[in-house]
Amino acid sequence: MIRLIDRSLRPLVLGLLLSCAASSALHASDSEAIREGIRSQVELIRSGGHLDVGTSHVASAEVLPSFYEARNFEPAWTDPGDRTQLLRAIDRAAEDGLSPADYHRAALLALNGELGSGRAGPDRAARADLLFTDALVRLGYHIILGKVSPKDLEPTWNLEGNLGGLDPVKAIEDALASGSLEAVIESYKPQDPFYVSLKAELARYRQIAAAGGWPTVPEIGKLEVGDTHDALPTLRRRLAITGHLAEGASMTSTTFDESLVEAVRDFQRKHGLNDDGIVGRHTLEVVNVSPQQRVDQIRVNLERGRWILRDLGDDFIAVNIASFYAYVVRDRQPIFSSRVVVGKLNHKSPVFRADMKYIVLNPTWVVPASIARGELLPDLRKNPNYLSEKHITLLDRSGNSVDPVALDLTPGAPFPYTFRQEPGAWNALGQIKFIFPNPYSIYLHDSPSRNLFDREVRAFSHGCIRVGNPLGLAEVVLSQDEGWDRPHIDEVLASGKTTTVYLDEPLPVLILYWTAWVNPDGELKFYDDIYSRDRTVLEALDREYQASM
């Protein structure tokens, strides 16, 4: 080849060939150095050491080493397109209420620039590769299982999050090989319509906040239709911003007219308030919750969605403590709902999952020891006829009835007895109870205190869930069991006989806590954080991520 080239060009060609050969050798040397750098760092992680890249810490102590060991420590992020797609996916994590900073965003941007310009030496390139992988592992776990561990916040939590048989190492390899890394990451996010709709609402409320939010409505006392007040134009603007005031309605009127009444009712319906159309103290407090607070509330509930939506199943009963409602879901569609009463603040209903196995018609009520000591014994001391008036039988440890007249009711005296309330309209459990065995002795049941279901805030129980429409719930639950239609249920109830009905198939019951929800009609609903649980989730969500995977 050299012989065919003009003599004057031979030195130049020889120089180019030698340069290419040297460059090739250099690249080969660099590649091997990067590979060795990855190997040594993986071994460091395996031995319990810590790997930092600048101020960023590589947290994946299991998946990341397994990933590189499976590929013989070859770098995974040599394709600039893959790095760019991961960076875009990290930015999009904000759409899900997560923080891009948790995924080394700033460090990866700088490293990507170094890798693209060729300024990164072998050690820097090795560390960069590991950090890109760590970011992907962390992001993957967060969008599948959530960033926050619910067990750390809820001691009773027993809804086990899992990867559904997903092999993380293979999933990473497949995602990188797909050429569509960003799309693969998106596909792992919950696809439930509720979650997707709640993400859209997060974007909408962020836009509202960025545009200046809404005005604070001053104290206006109690206003209803026909009243006038100088602050009503402010209230109109506030309700118009979130779409509650109808288009074309006056924005300046100081009169509480029908258009404003309807706007207030719509607002109340979508915020868990009684929709009476009257602006009282509680309604005004909710009106003046800030846009940023609503943004945070949505983020918290998106995190709750990541905890459970992947493993819900198709058929279940869900109780939302915060909304005071219970739902029956079949084929992932709600087919029944009822108002409920939940635990009061000093007897909070726990969050957990259990399987409903049977229903008791005309139940007896064995009074829990804590209620017996704290409530029944003091009443009995004041009124010797209390037990007979409440249709309560006193039993000894052998189950024999005891005459309460002979009891030693001195405070602190031994009391080896059990109170059992007999079936009837007076029974604290009403006509029916729904049993899903659990360590907390929590169940769903009827209640003779029907007036409580009309309250706006329905937190009055000792932890159990009282159902406003228990017979409707029984009819829906037993509709899958042959022979148990509504006439048969009514017949057994009328007999007064305690009857246990075992379900053909156990039905999952989920006692949950959601303060923001998008219903099947696409309506965003907010609820008061009655147990102050949002704050702890938000604090954990905003805290710098430190756990290892």
C-alpha cells in the first residue's frame, strides 16, 4: 500500500497509521482500566465498604454488584443515548411526586458531560458507570415499591410490597438492550387509572401554585344563600381557580347567590365536607389550605399508591379511614359504597390487610377488657341495673352466667369476668358483623347509633369500623355465595337467632388511609388528615434517601 503512495505523502500516511495503532492500543488499555476499576469498586461494596462519587453515595449493595458480576464487570453506560434517557427519566420522577435529587441528578449531569467530551479518565469513567447504575436501581425500586417504607411509619402495616417475580439484574440488562430505556422505566410505574389521574392533578396544582396560587379568604363568619359580604368576590376568585365556580358566574358580586351556593357545594363534596352550601368555619379553613399544601398532599398519596396498587387484586373491600367510607370492588370497579365510622383519635383504626372469612347475623358482643374496665364497671357502680338495661350477661371464666349483685365492684379489685351483650336492637354491633381475623380485633359491623353516620367527621369508635349500610354490604358480599340473597338475609335477621355465614371464598379487606383520591368519575377529592399521618410520610419522602438495595 505504501509503495503505491507518492513518496512525498509516505511520512504523513505512516504517521497516521502509527497514530491510529497507538490510539487503538490506548483505547483498549483504557477499556481494561475501566473494567478493572469497576471490579475493584464492586469488591469494595461486597466487602461492606462505601463508594462515593464526589458527594454522591452508591447505595445499592446487592443489585449493583450482582449486575456487574453477571456481565464480567463490563461498563454498562457507554452509549450516550442510554445516559440521556436515564437523565430524562430522573427528571420525570418529579411527575410522580419524587425528587430527582434522590437519583444523583446533579452528579450525573456533570459526569455525562465529562464522558461525552472524553475528559473522564478510566477511574472517573468506572465510578461514573457505577453511579448511573445506582441511580437506575434506586429509581426502579422507588417507582415500583415507593421511596418510604410504610412499616417504618405504620407498625400494623402488613401489605407486603414485592417485585412480582421481577429479576432486577435481568430487568436492567433488558432495559439497556431495548434502546428505549426511558419508556421501559415509565412502564414500571403504577398504571392504575387512579394513580395516573392523581399524577395529572399533581401537575395541575403545581401549575396553580406557580401561577400565584389562590387568594386567602378573610374571616367571614357564617354565610349562606342571600347573605352579602365584601369578601365574597375573593371567595369567588378562589373557587374559580380550582374550577368549582361555573363559567359565566359573576366574579364581583357581594351577594351569596345560587351560583355561589352551587360552587360551595361542589367544593364541599370534593373535600369530604357536608355539602350544605353554607360557608362556616370548617369550610373556610379548607378553602384556605394553600396550593403547596395540596401539592404535598397529592405527593403523599402517590407514594401510598406505590405501596399497594401493584398488588391489590381484582376483588376486595377497601375502607378509607380519612374519607369515612368503605367500598366493595369487583373486577377493579367499585360496585358499592357506604359511610363508615372509624376510630376516634385516642383509638385510631389501624392500617392493615386481612381476609374476610365469615359474617355473623344477630351477633353477640363480647366487651373488650379495656372497655369493660374503663366504661362498663364505672357505669355498673353507679347503676346496679345497668347490665339488665343494656341486655348484658356477666360470665365467669367457665362461661357460666353470674349474678352481678354479688360482685365486688371496689376499684382495683380482681374481676375475672366477661361482659356479653345479647343480640337485638340494643347490641353495640347492631344486626351484623363482618369478620376478618387479625391481631387487632378489628372488624366491620352495624351500629344502633345511626345519627353518627350523618356527621361530617365520623371518628367515634374504639377502632372497629361501623358501617352505615351494613345490610347492603352483606348483600353484595354474599352475592357470590349461593342461597344468600337479601330475602334470606332478612329472614335470618328477623328470627333473632345468631347465625354464622362462612364465605365460599375469602374476600380481602384493606383498611387504608388516603387523603387525596381521584374517583372513577375523574373527580379529585381531598380529605382532612384526621390522624396527622400525612406529615410523617411527607417528611420521609423529602428526606435524603439513604437505604441500600
